[in-house]
Amino acid sequence: MRHVLTATLALTEPLPLTQHPAAVYLQGLGEGSRRTMRGALNTIAAILTNGECDANTLNWAALRYQHTAAIQAALLNRYSTSTAQKMMAALRRVLEEARKLQLMDAESYSTAVDLLSIKVYVNLRGRALSQSEISALINVCQADPTSQGVRDRALIAILRGSGLRRAEVVKLRVKDFNPVTGALKILQSKGRKDRTVYLPENAIAWVENWLDVRGRSPGPLLCPIRKGGKIERRYMTPQAVFFIMKKRALEAGVESFSPHDFRRTFCSDLLDAGVDIVTVQKLAGHANPMTTANYDRRGEETKRKAVQKLGF
């Protein structure tokens, strides 16, 4: 796209962070989302100014319909529809902050965001694990006599039994686990919200087994273990969880899956058991039940059985 003159869109002087619409928007995001969306805003600013501005130096409040319409067209030419959609969502949020900060009048804002929505048609990602696959993963951990086996069984029990995200699992502390009720406290999760989830009874026992090995001193619930078997009292990384699942899947002869597939399995199995979608939404920590619905991997057989309940 032909870039707009930088002078008309560049800030003439820095704004305080509390008055900078992009900074205010980014500050409200989680760490991972913040990095992603900052990159998206930097790209948008660069496109608008031929590389002269970034998210910090662009005057977002000066954007009008001609800018936003051109940006959407440019993003659709450069990226997939889903990526363009996410980037435009970030742009809309920044303009909304500009309006709230009274840097942009209501009419200019409403006109600037009055764009045709980007329709995304994609197949559902990931899969649900079968009970036999989950059992196979648990069995290979039980067959492992080392402390890694005990820890990995507890890790799988938490992923499968609570539907937590990788980033949530690795942040769990010993004091976040209640062995009586099976409650796990999730603090400052995605969207900076706290919630409580509960483990099934057998999962509680497996986490208890791990604590017998780890010890019950304060600190991370799940810890890295050195080759010599020494347990390190520090947090695991989300990437470590990925590698552990990859290793156990190979040992168990289970088709490749991601740790997030346990989350999909969790939601699907609860829905299949007749749990209402609002409760599943709360357990999964989704802001919208439509997001929870996207995790449904029950398949065609569930739909076939559902219609059998109809009478004539």
C-alpha cells in the first residue's frame, strides 16, 4: 500500500505511558499475549509510515477510516485471514483506548472501526485423546521407577484432570494444591483472572505420590529433575512440558499430540458427560462460552447419538 506521510501520523512528542493508547492496551494483556500484540502493532505502524514509526511513536489517535481500511487490506494481502483478524482486533482495541483516554472523539472512533469483519474458516485444530491413550501414558510413567516417572504421572494427572494450560501448570506452587478437596488455585492466569479447579480422586493420589518424592517444602509444585535424579526447587518451563509429553507419547506408542490436547480432551469429556457449557467454561478459564465450544472434539458419534433421543 502507498504509505501515508509519516509527519501526519508520527507523535510530535512522547506521551506518558498512562496516556498512550497502545501502552495502556498492552499493559492489560498477559505476558505472552503482550509480546505477540506488540509485534502486531509494530507491523501496523511500520506499514502506515513506511517503517518510520513503531507502536510507541505512532499517533494512534490520528488514525481515520482511510488508514484502518488500508491497513486491513494490506494485512489480508500479507498474512492469513486468521492472523489478519487478530492484528485488526489489536488495532481496534488500541483505538478504543484512544477514545476512552479522550484522545479521539466518538465519531472518529466509530468511523475508523466501521470495517467489514474478516471471516475466518478453519478446521478445528488439535484432537481429543482416547481413554486408552491416556491409560497408556499413565502406564509408561508407572513403569518408570525413577522420580521422573512419579512426576510425569502427576503432570499428566493435572493436565488431564484439570484442563490447565501449560503456562498455568508450571506456575503451580505446593500451597496452591489442596489434597483434601483436590483444589488447585490458578492465580493471574490468562486475562489476569484467578480461578479454582478440582482434580479427580485418582489424580489427587498421584499428585500426593509426587509430593512424597519431592517433599512438601514451599515452592513450585512440579520441578525439573536432573539426570542423576536430583530434584531442583525451581519452576519448569512450558517447553519442558511439551518435551515430556513428546517423550512419553513415544514410549507409550501414542500418536503425536500436544499438551493443549489434554485441555481439548478435558472440555470434550465434560461436555460429553452432560456438564453444562457454562460450568466447563469456568473450569477452563475461558472468557466466552463460544471459546469453550471450539474445544469440543466429541466427533460425529456424539452427534449421531444425540439425535437418537428425538422421538416421533
